[in-house]
Amino acid sequence: MSQSDVEELTAFARTYREAFTSFDPAVYGPMLVDDPVYHAGMTMRRGHDAYHQNTGSGKVLYPFGALRTTERRLVVEAPWVAALIEREAITNKGAHYENTYTMFYEVLDSRIATQVEILDFRVSGDKFDLSELGPELRTPGVQAVPTQRAELPSEDDSSATASAKRTVLAFLDAFLSFEPDAFDSMLCADPLHQVGVNRRTGKDAFREIARIGRILYPQGIADRTHHLLVSDGRTVATLVSMRAVTNRGVDYENLYGMFFDVHDGQIVTMIEGLDNRVAAEAFDLSALA
């Protein structure tokens, strides 16, 4: 992509996000394709009504709008824009609310074809009065992962973006083995790991996640599919689904939004969001005690 293309797509994504958070279909509706897809974690809905259901809920749950919205990362590689967002608001329950969102937008012909957002659902659980949502705002969706498949970087592509992607893919191969000896050397001296709103620094944070992974996924990760993989040469964002059999014997599939910062071929930052609602019933967490 040329720099002008990146700037144009960046401007469009920011304009759309502002329009969408107005919760006004008349403002954001013209920016959608005829049959757009909307994912809230693993829950998928189609059509303009799917977007209107979300914004209709937003009007109820965020009666004062957002206190502030901070764009922590933005990675553009056509047709996708990936954004890492922090948002604060006052909810309809009179509660202060703060959350981290991994957002992914597929832009086709200058309109939104797919929107995926993953937030820390653990935080949002008790912050809202959901009884105020009418039945028209409670239409269930379908549990499904995106249909898109990412194009993986070729070994002979020497660009900075391809190199960063290969670093992240190799790191995930190692990290998801849950063996620290496999991934320790791929981390910088003092890396950051963040899941939802929970942040920890140091290699011990990654080793602890690996310890938990060995317990919760005794048979390992069965399958990993990258639905998108974008990079600007420094930050890599990916939307990935993973399947496994859990320590409860449950067939588990979930969707993860991940952002990585790469420096000198090492992982400096790993920030991930997942659909906690799907994960909540899949594991025997007492095994972690």
C-alpha cells in the first residue's frame, strides 16, 4: 500500500468509528455495505439491523456517551484496519466503566463490510442494567468465526511488514506449545502481556500463562486459523480462532484479537482479547488452585 492509501483508509476508519459511536443509523448507515457482517466476539449477526441492534443497545447502556476514547494502536493493511481502543464511560447503572477493545474493520469500496469487536466481557458483566434493553435489542446471533482467511507472508518477502508477521507467527507457534524454553528467547528483556484489562510485565508473566495453558489445554491447541494478519512493520495485529479440547473434556473454539509490538526480531508487547463468555463454561478452573 502507498502512504496515501494508508492515510485514506486510516481517515475513513476513524470517521466511521466516530459515526458508529454516535449510535445514529442515519450517520453511520451510509458507510456500510448492503449486507455487512458484525461480530461481537463469537456472536455473529448479518445486515444493517445487526449494527442497529448494537447502537440501539449503546444508546441505552451509555446514555452519556463516552467519557474518553483512546486509540492505543492502529494498523492498516488493505482491506483491513485493526484498532486497539481504550474507552471510559458512565453506564446506565451510574457506574464508571473502563474497557479495552480489539477492533477490526474490513473496508470494501470505501464501506464497512465486516466489523469485529472483542472486549473484556468480565469487566462489563455487572456495570450495566441490562433489564432496560427491550426484546428488539436482544435478538440472538450465531456462534461463528469469520469466514476470511489471512494471507501468510512468504519466506522470500524481505519487507519489514512480512518480517514482523513471521516473527509473530513463529512466536505464537512457540508460545502455544506452553513450553517456556521454546519462547523465552523470542521475548525482549522485560515484555508486556495484557489479557483484556489485566496487564503484567516481565517474562514471568508469559511463563505463568504457559503454566496455565498446560493445565487448561492438556492436549494442546488442536487448530489455529488466522482470519486476518496485518502489520506496519513494527506492530502486528491478528484476528485468530483456536480450537482445543479443554481440561473439562469440552470441545472449545474461541476468537482472539491480538496486537504485538516487535523490536529487533523480539516480542515487546502482546495484548489479547477473547470472548470470555465462551471461555467461562469450558474449563475446570479449580485445577489452577
